[in-house]
Amino acid sequence: MTDEFNTVSEDELHAYVDGQISKPERRRIEAWLERHPDRAQEVREWQAQAAALQHHFASYARDSEGDRALVSARRGRGHGVASAPAPVLLRIAAGLLIFAAGALTGFYAPAIVSGDRLPEAAENPDSLPRQAQSAFLVYASEVRHPVEVGSDQEAHLATWLGKRLDYGLKIPDLTAFGFSLVGGRLIPVNGTAGALLMYEDGSRQRLTVLLGRNSDNRETSFRIASQGDLETFYWIDGEIGYAVTGEVPRSLLQRVADACYRQFEGSEGS
């Protein structure tokens, strides 16, 4: 069957990204995407963006019996003229409204109550792995522009990012683990300049190393955070926070993080 008759619509692609299709339909769409690499890349970007948004707002999501009552009440007020798909659309719309209301309330309420005080989630040191995982999801799947400065300019990359971080940055060498430097980019971390370094192995599996400054911190801690198959090993040493993120076995990630820690120890803060 030719693509003229075996096409996939935009709506079907969005449903695929949202996980709202059957297994046979998923197989059909995946087979179609294999024949259309440009659309496949676009879908991967959608998936990364969706995962990043879901990850960012997960702590604000709320679920209660009132949500179900809201949908039921709206359904009960119908005039009997809606078409068959209407209840499904209403449930989706109601769910989006409830989620948006919960997210906005959770995010802005602390600022309203406490003046300029930031939300607790932003103050919590655990926000470091959340930011690292979001950065990984957005950039590690990028094909054309995963980094701003490539590995062919490693010295410049270290100087540039180190200057923005006010930190004598030494870029870790992870070749012992089969990972070579792709490059890096400047990203925001805790509202200030941060650095993201990217590595990949021979199979194009990628790891990211994030660094961010927090001048209020003076403690050192080592922790692991998981989000599905995504693992982040992170630590805070003095004013700098570090996070190593990847979809790799935890044991490997820990060895990589340990190597990064030992190599960063040679970096001198300004």
C-alpha cells in the first residue's frame, strides 16, 4: 500500500505522542514514521517537550473527587443535541482546565500569600535534578543543534561557560566509559547562568552534565533521582550544584558521576 493511501494525520501523530492510541495503531504509525524521518524527528521533539512540561508541572497537579463531579455536572447540563464524541471532548477540556487551574494556583499562591517569596518547589535543592532532567529531555533528543559550542572548540567552551558561572570549569573526560564530548551550551539554572555539557557513545546514547551556581548553599550532598527510565545522580559542593543525567543503568551513571566529581575537584571556584 502506498503512502498516498497509508497516511498518518496530524491528529493521529498528536494522539501517538499522548499515548491515546491502540497498539495496532501505534505499530502502524511507527512504521510510517520510519519511512518519514523528518516527521519522526518532529514527533521526537514533541515527545521531549511534552515530557519536559509534564515533569515541570507534576508537583502542581491535583486530583480530587471534585474533578469528576465537575465533568458529571457539565454532562448533565447537556441539551441532548451534542454528537457522540462530545463527552470525550468535554472530559479532555475539563481535565485541561482543572490541570491549568491547579498548576496556576500551586505556582502563584505562595507569592500572593508571602509577597516576593518564591514557591517552595523552586527553593528546594531537589529542584536541581528536575532542571537537569528537563534539560536532558529537551536537548538530548535534538539532532541538528544539541549544543551551542561543539567539542572541536572544547577550550573555548570551558572558558566561556566557566566565565558565565564564575567558576574555573574543567570539562570532564568520559572516554573511559565510552562517552565522548558532543559540546555544551549555556542554560538557566535557578534563575542564573548554568552550563550543560553533552556526551554520547558509539550507539548515540547520550548523557548530560549540568552545573549551576547557588551562592546560598554551603553543604555537600550526593543523591540519586529517577523519572521513569531517566536517572540523575547529583551533588552540591559549596556554591556549585552538579547533575549527571541519562537513560543508562544506574551503576554506570554512578561511575560516570564519580569520575565527574573527581575531575571537578580540580576546578577552582573564583
